[in-house]
Amino acid sequence: MNFAVWLIERPRWLKRTVLIANDFVMLGIALWAAYSLRLSRIYIPETWQTLLLLLVAPAVGVFVFYWRGLYKLVTRFIGPSGTTQIYIAVIIAAVLWALVVYMSGVKNHPRSVVVIYVLIAAILIRLSRQWAASMLLKAAPQYEPIRSDVCKNVIIYGAGPAGIQLLRALNEAGTYRMVAFIDSNPSLAGQVVHGVKVIRPEKIGKVIADEKVDEVLLAAPSALRSERRVALKVLEKYPVEVKTLPALEEIAAGRVEISDLRPIEVEDLLGRDPVSPDLDLLSSQVRDKSVLITGAGGSIGSELARQLLQLGPKTLVLLDVSEHALYEISFEIAELQRAMRVDVPNARPETNVVQVLGSVLDRRLIDRTLAQHDVDVIYHAAAYKHVPIVEVNPCVGLQNNTFGTQVVADAARDAGVARFVLISSDKAVRPTNVMGASKRLAELVLQALAEDPHQTTFTMVRFGNVLDSSGSVVRLFRKQIKEGGPVTVTHPEVIRYFMSIPEAAQLVIQAGAMAEGGEVFVLEMGTPVKIDDLARTMVRLSGLEVRDEAHPEGDVAVEYVGLRPGEKLFEELLIGEDATGTSHPRIFKTSEPVLAYGELITALARFETAISKNDLAELQEMLHATVEGYAPSGAAANVAPGTDEWVPHSQTLH
């Protein structure tokens, strides 16, 4: 062991010299043993020519090893690929030596010696490397001058192919000390994989404590999300940082690198196992059509743009009121198109992508856009969606969300657009805030238009929160954790449904293709999540401890700040109870109460007058009269008694 410690600090050339000397001796012993086995006696060379041939063999072997790069491998971390290289090099060396023997003219040379030589040489070289590696690996963690200040003790969760590739990458880096593999496969328990023991998940706590583990690296990229969540559930109780690998198909060249590791994202905690999309539904209303996306720079609008581009529309029109957001999504779509040209050159005509800067309230702009690009399908994602902001700016929120929808829908009907899909929200169901009420009014507009026979199919898709969208609580928590806290939760009992942005966009496209007119499609949102639990889990998986009464020395506190203006403790997706299934397991549809078109137009005219006069009392009265189930949280109304002043819910007078 002392020699191993001494060798670690020696120059690389000296280590290679030791290896060369070892290989020369091992190859010489292998050839002598091959002769002895073949002749069934202790072999002694009979002539100087035979002795010379015995010496040539290890020399040729060392030359081949050098040529094949064996001396560039780090002995401590040689792994299976290095073993394969050893075997190949030994075979090449034996073949070259056999040619030397043949050309030398030495007679009566047993041919089977070559085969025996290959077998013994491969075994001796591999065993000598393995012995050296075990000695060096045991010595390396104790050698403070090289590793003490940078070495991290790590566990890899998953002893499959990805975990083994990750182990090689960590070994090459030299700044990690691999403690153990964790794997739930009972057949692997207690086994040793590349010198590292595999233990069962239930023993991880003891290993973390005994070995002072700094990080756990989740290396099960092919696993279903449900399996990954089980692993995260096991890990979240321990004070270690958890990182994970993306799916293998997302890793360049299929080779795992340390740079592929990333912190745990909320999708790893909340995302669901994917359901294969109905490809016919996805493309039936898009391929070779002209498609307009309003709010194309937003979270849902931009993901719709990415996915629709893959479906081969003739024209993709991106409309947004924000110049910056429109630039960002336009640049990204251009990059995707370049990548598609490389992956599948000349596969089909390229989609014409058009940027339109402007508001959905501009009827002339909408009319011109629909006519100029002969739009067939509209995905209406433009909306103000941040509940507290809309709550203190009710006129602007209603004008954009409700009347913006009416402008685009009327223009679509007049232009003969085939299909109009509204991106709605679970907050439209018995809303407690203006944002939700404005989205329910937008739904009513489309439902009323759908009752009037015309060419356009109007439909709407309603779902809950999307993961990591702009303004997402997840982004806020991540930022607060990074800054050391506190993490602010509105209420200890608040729960929300979550869905990933890509899944939501994919389901929106499929639901829109199912529409016959006037339905409200509801996306199955999975299991609701307690926001308090989410915040605490994110803290723990960042390698930190929640600071509370039970753990006053913790790193990050969780504080309760009260529900924001207009917030519910929980959200709903249905007004009634008559949801029915569709051909897709995560898409349901429902027929909900509808206002007659004439009655709705009268109500909207009163809304418009109230907005133009900034008459907030009238606005509040109209919301109660028009939107079923509207009940502002914390008060029967949001207008201070005796005034026209709109009061945010957190300040409502009682």
C-alpha cells in the first residue's frame, strides 16, 4: 500500500515505465507457460534462436500495447472498455509474434503455443492491471495532497448501463470518490460492479452517514417517471444534493459525461409517465395548413409553436404583443428549422414562418393577418394570466382576455377559418378572481358563437398549472432556495394540479382536432400536489435542510405569507359533473352552461361601457350576474362599500 501511495504522486512517465516492465515480465511468463503446458514439461530453450524468439514475444507485445494506446489508460479506472482493448492488443501481439516465428525458419514449432499464449497473456495482463487498480483505488482517497480539497463522496443510484458509463466519467475526472451503487434490482444486491458494491435502497441512509456522502447521482434515464419519483422519495429525507441524467437519447453520442448531470428539476418530481400521442390527431388539422398562434411568445404559445412546426404546417404565423417574446420564439423556431434540414434534408417543403407584432384587440390587424396568410386554424393562447396582477388591473385583464378573444373569434368566423381553439384555465371554474372570470367569459363567447351555424368550429381546452412557466411557483422556489431562503408558501393547505408544458401543448393539439363545436375539453391533470410539500422537497433535494421548529439549525426556512389576491386553496376543472371520455385517456369533454348569443352580446356591451368609464362597481356587478359561480375570495364583492375603488382581496374591507 505504501508503494501505491508513493506511485500516485510520481510523474506519468514513471508510472508508464512500471507498466511496461510489468507487461514485459507477464508476457514472458505467459509464453514460457504456454510452451511448458504444450510440451508437458518445464520448458528450457534448447538453442539461442529459440531463446531469442522467447524474448521477441514480450517486446512485440509491449510495442503493440503502446501502439494501441494501453499506456494512456488510467490504471485505476480501466473498466470494461479497457479490458476489451487489452484482449485485442494481446491477440494482435500474438499474431505478429507468430509471423516472426514463421519468417525465422525455426522448425518443429508447436502452432498451438500461439493460442495458449494468447489465453495466458490476456489473463495475466488483465489480472495484473486489476490488482494494481485495486491497490491504487484504496490508496487514492487517503492521499491528501491530490484529492482532499476537491474530492466528493458520491453514490450512483442505478447500476445499469447509464450508471456504469457515469462511473467511468467520474473516474476519469479524478475529483469524485465513488462510495456505492444503489439499485432496487434484488439480483444485483451485494454484487460488485466495476469494483463498486451494489446496495439496496433501504440501506442508503447508513451509507450516506458512514461515508459522509455529498451527492447522489440519479442514473436511471430510461426509467419511467414513476420509478424515478420512487427513487427521489427515498432520497429526499437525507441531507445530500441530488443530480440526475437526462434520457440517453438526449445525451450527445450516447456517451455519458459529467457535464450531462443536472440538478433535479420539477418535472422529475411532478412529471408523469408519457402517453403515446395519437399521431393522426396531432397532424390531421395541421399538416399543410396555415396555422396562427396568438400569444406565441408565452409559455404555452411557444411550446405550441415548437410542436406544430414538427407536424409540417404550410405556414406558421406567430403573433405576440411583446417584441422581445416574439423575437425569442422566432429565433428558436429558425434554429429548429435548421436542425430539421440537417436531420431530414429535402423531406418536405419547409414551413413558412411569419412574425406578427401586435395586439389581439386590433381587429384590422387580425383581419389582415387572416386574409394575407389564408389561416385555417387558430390556437388562441394570448392572455394575461397572473392572478394578482389582473386582480388589481381588472379592466385591462377583462379587455385583453375576454374582448381579445371576441375580436379574434369574430374575425375567424368572418374569414371562414376552419378551426378555433381557445387555451383556457381551471381558474375559469367557479372563479374567485378576475382572471378566472375573464377566461370563463371568453369560453362563453366561443360557446355562443358555436351555437350559431357557420363554417368555423369553436372549441376550448381547459387545464391547470403548467410546470416552470413564467411566474411559476417553481421558478420562485428555485430562486429563493438559491438565495438561502426563506421559501414563501401562501398557505400550508394550498394544493395545485401540475402538467409539463410539452404535455399540455401536445394534448391541446389533439383535443382541438377532436372538436365538433362548442365543447369544453378538460385535460386530466393527475394527482394534486400540496405546495408546502413541494417547497420542502425542493429544499431537501438541493442538499439543504428545512429550518423549522424541529430543525432550528436548518438551512432554508419555509414561511407562510397568506393567499394572494383572488387565490383559491384548490382549483377545479369542471363546472358540472357530466364529463365524458374521449379516444385519448387524458382528454375529457364536457358541455357546460351557455348564454344565448344575443344575451351575451348585451352583457358584453355593458362590460365594455364599464371598462371605458373605469366603473369598477358596475364591473363587479356584471361579473356576479354573468359568470356562474363567481365568488371573490374573502368577500362578497371586491369594491369597497360606498366607493368606486377596486380593493385587492388581501385588503378587502369586512
